[in-house]
Amino acid sequence: MLSRDEILKPIWYAFTALDVDRNGKVSKSQLKVLSHNLCTILKIPHNTSALEEHFKDDDEGPVSTQGYMPYLNMFILNKIQANFDFYELNKMCWTLSAPKHISSKHLLISGVETFKVWCIFNFLSEDKYPLHIVTEELEYFLRRLFAAMGCSWNEDRFEGYKMQLSESKKHLNAWELIDLIGMGHFTKGINPQTLCMGINEVYQEHVMDVIKQGYMMKKGHKRKNWTERWFELHLKYMSYYVSEDLIEQKGCISLDRNCCVESLPDKDGKKNLFIVKCVEKSFEISASDKKSKQEWIQAIQDCIVRIRQGLSSPQRESRQKRREQRNRVKAEQEMMEYRMRQLQLANESKQAELETMTKNLQEASTRVDLEEKRRLQSQNKLLDQYRQDLEQEKMARMQMEEQVVEKANEVEQYWQRMQELEEMYGQLKKALDDERQAKDDEETLRKLQARLLQDEANKRLELEQIHRQQQVILSQSQKEKEELERERAEKERDLQAAHEQLESLRRQREGAQEEYMAVTKKLERAAHKTKNWKHKVSKHEGLLRIISPGAKSPIKMTNWGQAAFTETELDELEKIWQENKNRSYDG
């Protein structure tokens, strides 16, 4: 909610603009029009007879500022609601007063920027009439303007202008400030477009209370799609538009003490996500980068904290602090002047006493001189103490600036460490993938060994069957030997071929064993590499815990190598071998 002093400032300009004769009075007909316009803009029901009744004793003559103020307070300012447009009030008052003081022909800035400078002046000016801006606020405004333009501040040039200003008069009014900026007194050599952009940024920050603004992606509530919007953060709400021209507003996020803002992990292909949780619904937003995300979260969190603590916007709080500081300095200066006057009066009284005592008693003159010296010494001590206090304050300010630089360096080192940790996380993930691939290769070789062993068992069964057939052939009668000799030779050839195939299977088994050993070494290297990266990550971060593989069962040895078969497969092979052995005995 704006203060009454801020609302009165543009109205004062409108009243003085209607004062054509410059005698501090305005006709009642003009005040009726002004009051009607104020009620329309401030969204107050207008009572046309209230002005007549208030000034019924002064029907003919004009009304002064002092006479209009009670009516303004009673019938307009006391009925103001919080939903009026302060921009429209400024615009109406500017339209009345600007044509009488500004000629845009000799200015480097347009009428829009001139209006913004006028609004900035009203924000920074003192709450005293006629309105003026002190040199401290003028320096603050120029520093913010140069910072917004990205230009360096010329301290010596401003000091010269401040001395020139103090010689002529102490403070500037709004129209002199507009001439100072529009004529380029401090901005010579700067592009007018850059100057307009700087004025607009200062206007948005101080007059419109825009704490932060920029483009971000917002997730829809109905279609769940992501759309780029221009966001503007104020103290109690966060509005978003189609673009930065602010023509089409798409929505507004109201902030209160129950709201909160949290960071979200990346999802749906969107990075740098955070969520603003309100009482009715939540809003998911994607920033352009990590730095912008952190700045937006911090700014929104500061607004919520300020709402909970009942504080005003940062710009108004900073302005109030500067005013309080000036008031303290002014009070100290007045106190010092008062003490100096007291000392001067005391000095004068002492001088009178000295003259009287000199006329009466010549001997007392030495004693009075000593008292005068002691008084001067005490005065010099007070002045020295004041100078020392000023030096200490200057040293404290320098130390504070050094601490700010150190904090900035610490933040930079923190970001560098975060980047190093992200790179370590990537390398650790790659090492884990290599270990997983090595385990897959080991499982593939294990299955291959099982298949080769099964083939070997089948060939052994064939050999045993051929052997039994040979025994049957040998037990036949001699009469069938000649006829079966040929068949035996054929079986011999088959047996030789089976032996050759068995030898081939044995060579394949040896090759598989070599491949298994290579994969085992590869797995050991991957595990060692993973262990090294786990050690590095735990050393740098101190918080990461990697889940290690559990304890394995005892490894069994076979003629195919370590753990070539599972327990189930070994039991099955042993069962088959026992059955074949029993069958050969029966034959």
C-alpha cells in the first residue's frame, strides 16, 4: 500500500499547474474537475455536492492549497482503496503540469523517459513542499542510472557539480533534474537509446517496485505444456506476460506468508526447475540457467520473508534508511552547531567578565587567560574526537567493502568446486557402466561354457554307446565276425571322428577359458577403477555413499574354470552322468 505522502506528491503538481497566477490559489471550477478526475482514478464514489458544502463560505473566490487540503484528506485520501492504478494518477498529474515546464525540443530523451524521470524524482524527493531532491539522493539516482547503463561513474565531475550547486542553491526541483538528465550533463558521449534503457530500468525498480524481471518457461495447468513468459516479481505478487512489452498479461501469482519456493530436479527434458507453492495451486517454472534459477529462488524467498515480517519493498526500505541516516547526521550537525553556539555564548560571557575583571582587578587577568586556554583545548579535543570518529567510520566502510569482495571470491570458488564434483559424478557413472558391461560379458561366457560342457557330455554318451555296441559285436559268434568286421571298421572311423570332435571341443573349452580369464581381468580393472573413483568422490564430497556388492557364496572349481556352473547346473550334470554310468553297467 502506498503512503499518503507518495500520493500527495503528483496531486501537488496538478494543483500548482492549475495555479495560473502563481499566487497559491485555484478556482473552484478547476478544483471540481481535478477532484472528479482524482475520484475516478482512485476508484472512489464522487460526491459532487461535498466540494460546494465544504467551501460554501467562499463561493466566489479561488481556494488555496491550505483550504483544499482538508477536503482532499476527508473526502478523497481517507477513502482510497488498495486496488487503484498509481500509474494512471501519475499520468494524469503529469499531463497537467508537464506542458508548462518542459520543452522537448532541446532534450535528448523522449516524453516517455521524461515522465519516468519525473516519477523517479517524486519517489526520491523529500516529503516537504515545494518538492526538491537533496544532493545525496541525486547522487544515489545518478549512480543507479550509470550502473543500469553499464557505464563508469565519474566521481570528480559530480563533486564539482555538487560544489557548484551548493554555491547557488542547495536542492533541485523536478524540472531542473529533467533538464540535467535530458541535456546530457553527466551522460555526454552515451547513446540516447542506452540512456533510455537505463532510465527505464531505474523506473521499473523504484517506481513500479519490480524486484526482478526476465524470461522463463512456465508449465501450464490444463495442457501441461511449457511456454515462455516474461515474469515480473513484486513484493506481494509475481505477474507474467506474453512478452516484455507488458501488453498482454497471462496471469498473476499472489504471494503471502503461506507461500514457499522450492528447487526441483530436472524432468520432462526441462532443466533448472523450481516450484512456487501457494495455498490454491502451485506453479512449476524453468529458468534459463542455474545462476538465474538461484537468483529467482532467493528473490522470491526474500519477498515471502518480508511479507511475514511486515516489511515494505527493498527500494522503499532503502529510501527510508537513507532518510533516517540523513536525519541522524542533520541532528548531529544541529547538536554540534548548538554546542558551538553555547560555547560561543559562553565565550562572549567570559570575555565580558574578563573585561569587567580587567577594569577592576588586573591581577585576575592571568587566571582568566588560563581558563580560556583550557576551554580552547577542550574545544580542540572535541573537534579531534569528531575527526577520529569520521576516520573510524571510513575504515569500517573500507573493511566492509573488503569483506564483500572476499564473499564474492568464496562464491566463485564454491561454483568451481560444484563443477568439479559434477565432472567426477560423470566419470564415476562411466566407470560403473564399464563394470556392469564386464559383468554382462562374464555372464555370456558362463552360458557359453555351460553349452560346451553339455555338448561334451552328449559326445561322451555317444562314445559310451559306441563302446557298448563294440562289446556286443565282439560277443557275437565267429560266423558273424567277417560280416561285422566291415561294420566295426566303420564304427572305428566314427569313433575316430568323435575323438577328433571331442578334441575340437576341448580346444574350444580352452579358448573359452582364456576369454573368461580376460573378462575376469577386465572386471577386476573396472572394479579397481570404480573403487578409485569412489574414494575420490568420498574424499571431495564427504556425503556420497556407494552401495557395494554383497558377499558371494564360496566359489567352486571345475575343469572349466572358477564358477563355470551354478549349483543347479552342477547337480543336473552329476545326475545325468550317474544315470549313464548305471546304464553302462547294466549293459
